[in-house]
Amino acid sequence: MPKFVQTVFRSFFVTVLMMAAASLPAQAAKRVALVIGNDTYESVPKLQKARNDAQAMAQALTKIGFDVISAQDVGRRAMSRALVEFEQKIEAGDTALLFFAGHGFAIQGTNYLLPVDVPAAGPGEERLVGDASFAANGLADRMREKGAATAVMILDACRDNPFAVKGKRSLGGTRGLARMSPSEGMFVLYSAGSGQAALDRLGDNDPHPNSVFTRTLLVELAKTQLSMVQIAKRTQAQVRKLARKVGHEQTPAYYDQIIGDLFLVPEGSRPKGRVIAVEEGAGPSVLPKQGQKLAALPPGIAKPLVNFSRSNAGWQVNVSLPEAATQFGYRIGEKGEFQDPGFFDHLDQRTGQRMPKTYFIMPGDQNPTTIYVTWRDKRGEQADIFPVHFNPGGALADGQKKILEQLWTAWLSFREWQGTTVYFTHLISYRCGIREVRYGFNDAPADKVWPLPACDPAKPHTVPQNAKIYMKIPRKTAAMSVQLTYADGTKSQVRRFNVVK
């Protein structure tokens, strides 16, 4: 083929490919959703239909092609993790949808979505609610920051003030949620207008499993030919009509910052969806598997306290948790499975379940390592995995120092036999925590040094046979003073011991 013809052919071939690519539909961006429904609030009034609403919405979104993460009756910890999992699925160009059914509350123009463990709050405690909840504006920003081309928020959370207390002043004084000003690319739909309360049901005899708003919205979502604005307007009209039948004013509000028409189901794009359940509170009590990573906890979650106690038999590790737990687990080192120490044979009044053991044993020759601890709270939600660095030398000295401080009255003991004898046996037994022992008689300063044998990490509490453990004291001695210099360089108080004869 002549060179000129080859060049023309190549040019024609490239042009055809470009035209063909242009004629093909663009690669369909994903559609992902997070659906949350909270009914069983612990410190504010419980709801009846939010969980049903979330289940029905998850099924509806799955049917029209969304990949759905479903979280129900979740505390702040599990809700945070569900949000992180949702964010990790969002990629540039995707459509991201967040549906929340539960209590919502407006504080100074900011709307907060409440997890089931939100604490009760009164006047002046707005910050307490804000710190324990999730700002709707912040969640919207997080979706956009992950690159979502379109972000949709549907909030069936405009119910009565959850902090209202009959006959008393309550936190806040308005109903419903505040007006929201979404950024470009956002569509927000509320179950009621600003200052309105959304009906959970039409009355005590209403048999429908869903709230007035969600039951109406579900019907409109099934009409896949409708744009989001059309869905919102039809939902507005029908909800208003239903609410007025029982003498209530409720008109869902929407805020549209989408350029053009938004269709949740683009024409010709009907991929199969799936539901991923992350109902941590309802799941089985299973500790993390090897290599499993948990999303970071929200700020403000207290860390456990860990103490090491050494005997000649080995190490006991005692863990004090920052909250009531229904299961505890630990792992020694970077590899292996988490171990469950089991339960005590009594109930924890805070959870109504058996109290988990939060201590375990390690061998006395355990090398320096990192220990990982975790637990499940009273809702069964997985806590974070906390690392604890173990240094046997430092832990031994620190543990013995704590015991010496707590039991200082046992430092010396006196015995009368052919004069008075003072024994230093207790201090020798805990010598791995001591650098120096000084003592004095009566009102004299503690300037005399008592010799201690070297620390034996293998048998730290054993008293060597050649150790000097006692001495005769002068007859006129009425008291002795003792001061310790600990292994970490700090000094104890000067302790006074009256001589018992």
C-alpha cells in the first residue's frame, strides 16, 4: 500500500474510532447509597417507623440500581463507620445518596442527625448534642469532597423536639430542621418544611409500617421516568394532602442545586444493585479477624487504661474499658486472631448481659511487643482496635512502684526478741521498682542506705538467700523514717513508722 494511502487510511481509521467512541454512551458512573434508620434511642423518645423506613428505602434503591449500605439502630461509633464505608465507595463522577430516618435537631441553623446513643440535654447544653451527632451540612460536604458529581440527601428527620421535657424548659424551641443551602451539585429533600414537624403516622390506628413521608416517597421513586424535582413535587402534594386529613400541616421541602434535570435512574442505565448491611448493633458478637481494619472512631471516644501486674508465675494484664461492654478481645503481637477471655458468672446491670473478663495472662518471659485490645459496647457495636506497647522492664518497675505506693505501711515490720528487730523484707520483694532505700532513726533525716539485691526479672519477688533482710535497732528508737528512690528516678514521700515493741 502506498505511503500516502497508508497515512490517509490511518487518519480515517482514527477518526472512525473517535466518532464511534463519541457515539457510545459514557461509562456509567456508579450510584451508591447509605440508608440509616434509628428507632431505639436510649436517652430521648424512641421512634416506631424509622427502621421500617430505612429497610423499605434500601429495597427501593436497590431495585433501581443503587449499591446500598444499610445501617439501623446505630450509635455514633457504628454510624461513623457506616459513613466512612459509604465515602470509600464514592468515586469521581458518581451519584451518592444519603437517606436518614430518625431524630434530627437544629441548633443555631445547623441540622444534626442523631445516633441512638445521643445523650439527653437541657438548656445550655447544645454543644453536648452537637459533639454527639452528625451535622447534615458536613455530611453533604464529605460526599462532594469524595468527588461525587451528584449528591442527594433525603432526611425524614423533621419530627418533634427530641429533647422536650413536659412541664420543664427544654433544649431548643422549634420544630423540625432548619433551611439548608446546599452547594452546586446537591439535592436535598426534607420530610417537612422549615419549622414543621413530620408525622411518624396518621394516628394511633394507622397500620402502615412507614412514616407519612417515606410511604409517599417510595411510591414516587418507583416511577423511574420521573426527575428528582418531579418526585419531590409529587411527594409534597401527597404528603400535604394526607397530613391535612388529621389536621396537621406538613409540606416536604426540597433544595435543588443541580444543573439540569436529575434522574436517579438514567435512561438506559439499569445495573443491578445490592445491599450491604452494617447493623453492628444487631449482628453477631464476633471479634475482628486477622488483618481486619476498622474505620477511625469519632473524636471524643475515651481510650482504655491498661495495667501490668507481674508475679513469679507471669504477667497479668488488666484492662479498664471506658464504657460498658458485652465482649472483650485481645491479640498479642501483629499476627494471629483476637482472643476472647470469656465472661464472669454475673450480670452487668448496665447491659443486662454477662460481664466480659477484661484481663488475661502472658508468660513471664514475654518479649517487648504491641498488644491490641478491642470490645463491643452495650449495643454490640465494635470499638476501635487500640494498640498498647509492652516493655517488660518498664512495666515491671512501674507495676511495683504502684504497689509500693499503695501499700507503703508494709515497707517495714518490727519484731521484739532480745531487743527490737526491723525487717525490710517487703521492700526487697519489690526491689525491681526501687533504685535506692534510705532510712533514719527518730527525728534524724533518712540518710542511711539499705542494701538491695539486684533485680531478677525471671523471679522478681523471690528474696535471695544472701539478702540482708533485717537488723537490730538502738534501744531508744521510737520511730524510723524511710524514703524510696524509684527505678524511674522519682522519690517517695518520707514515711514515718512508729516502732512497735
